[in-house]
Amino acid sequence: MPAIPESTRSSIVMRLLDHAEKNWPQLSEVHARYRGSFAYISGVLPDGEQIPCGPAAGTWLLMMRPGRSCR
């Protein structure tokens, strides 16, 4: 699998930060890590709990635990 180019990685992070600020104000951080052509995204709540929001390859999949909501 081809790796995601560095320019695209930067763009993903910037877009996620902007989207999170507007749509998920309760997130204190957004993290992205990459493996091959996938980006694994997680949001961090103020209490330090991480919510996985990936993998993403062209579309975004938001994975939630029961009882949690990013909205």
C-alpha cells in the first residue's frame, strides 16, 4: 500500500482540527497516525479519554463507544 504523502497528512490534520473546533467542541485534542494508505484518527476528551475515529481512506468513519457522543 502506498503511504499518504506528507502534504496530505498535514492537510488531514488541519481539516480535522477545524472540523473538531466547529462540530466537537468537547474534544481537547485530535490525534492522527498513519499506516500505509490509512489515517487512524482519535479525539481526546478533557478527562484524557481517547475516542477512536478511524481508519479513514477517502471516507470518515466515526467509531463510538456506547454512551459517548462526539456531538
